[in-house]
Amino acid sequence: MILANNLWGEMVNALKNFGKSIVDFFMVENNYGLSLLSRIILSILIIVLGSLAIKLLLKILRRASGIKKGITRDLSAKSFFLSALQIFLYLALAFIVIGVLGFDVSNAVGLLSAVTVALGLALQDIIGMFASGILILNTKNFKTGDYIKVVNSIGEESGQVFQISLLYTTLLNVDGQKIYIPNNNITKANVTNYTDFNYRRASIDIVIPYSYNTEKVKKLLLKVAKDEKRVLDNPASSAVVSDYKEIGAIYTLRCYIPTDLYWDTMLDIRSSIIDELNKNNIKVSVSNELQINEKK
């Protein structure tokens, strides 16, 4: 009985000592008078409040810059800046939490540097995409809302610039499809920006048999351009014989159209040309059709 009581007493003392060591571990104070438990609670509060503050700040900046509601047309640099700022703020929050928990921040920075070097070697393509994104924004060859054509060794894509992000440039084509192009593919490509000017030139080719009077055909083509109210008077439209084929002469109508009205106007002109030629009993060569050369 005495032995059992002694064992029970020792067990109780061991449990008390173990509990005390746990309490001491969490309650021991650092140089600033904060226990580990206090630091853990403080860190959780910093994470919660810091995350809310970052989200609120980014929301305010998006609204102020017009990104959230699409108020401004030049969103490229602003969207890119906010993405980079978000990463920086969360990294800063992480270092603050590490410091509050009592870890040596200098060691964390050293570890981060080593990890960065390792990731840099493993993710060269991604880093190249990131660097290319910065180059695209600095050169300002195009911006959000511009209509561009990208031609590289892989192929050719065209569409309206929807977004320039850290790694990809997104185009929206005429079918409403989003095309994601890595930024490093764009910096190595030939890029045609059709929105650099307020207007674009439409060059419309049509083959007419040699039997028809050339001056009459050119006047009819110019009439179509003049009757179309969306075609600009200056620069002036022109109609010329641009080449010869076995089946007839190639007539080219060149006219200038406001950039935002280009596609609808150009397609309507194609229809009007056919109607005008039919009214004057002029036939288009059967084996040929209208060809559109997109030029500024």
C-alpha cells in the first residue's frame, strides 16, 4: 500500500512538472516581455488584420486607378503594378510574423536568398516571362485595348489586348476567345499595332475583266467610298489598277476608316462594291473574290 501511494505521488509530481514545463515554455518572456503564447496570439492577429488591410488597400487602389470598373483604357501598367505590390505586401507580412514569433529574420532572409537562386535556375522560362512583361510595359508598344497581331516562329495570333499580367499577355479575338501568350514569346515576335493611330487604311482588291473601261470602274469604287459616311475625307480615298492577271485587272480601293469603326465599315464596303458593280452591269471575275489587306 505504501509502495502504491509512493508511485501515485511520483506520477502526480511528474504530471505537475510536465504541465509546468509546458506552461513555462509558452509563458517564458523574451527580451520584450512577451511570452511565446502571447507572440502566437499576436502573430495570428497580425496575419488576420494584415491580410484584411492588404485586401482593402488593393481594393482602394483598383477602384482609384479605374481597374475594377474598367474606367480607364490603359490598364496594363496599373494591373501589373498592383500584382507586384500584392506579392511584396504579403512577403512583408510574412517577415513581420516571423520576427514577432522570435525567429531570426536575417536567417530567414538568407534562406530566402538561397531558395531564390535555386528557383531561378529551375524556373528560367518563368523568370524570362516576368522580365519580358516588364519590358513590354516599359516600351509601351501596345497597351490594354489595342488591337495587335503577333507573328513569331510558333505562329500568328491577333486580337484586342485584354490584359498584360506578370507572365502572360491576353488577347481577345473576334470570336470572343481569350488567347494567352507568354510574354517572352511576344518580345521575340513581330508585333503589328493597328491602334497606334486614330484611323486605319483598308485596301480592298477586286479582279475585273479587261473588257470594262478602267476609268469607269475606278469612279464606281470611289463612289462607294464617298457614299460611306464612316470613311474619312482626309486622307483621301483612291482607286487604282494595282496588278494584272490572266482573267482581268486587279483594282484596289484604298480608304481610311476610324480605328473603332474599322471592321464593320470595311465589311459594309465589301458588300457595297458588289451592289454598285451589279447596278452598272460590271461582273467580277468568277474565279476570284474580294481580298482584304489589313494595313494601317
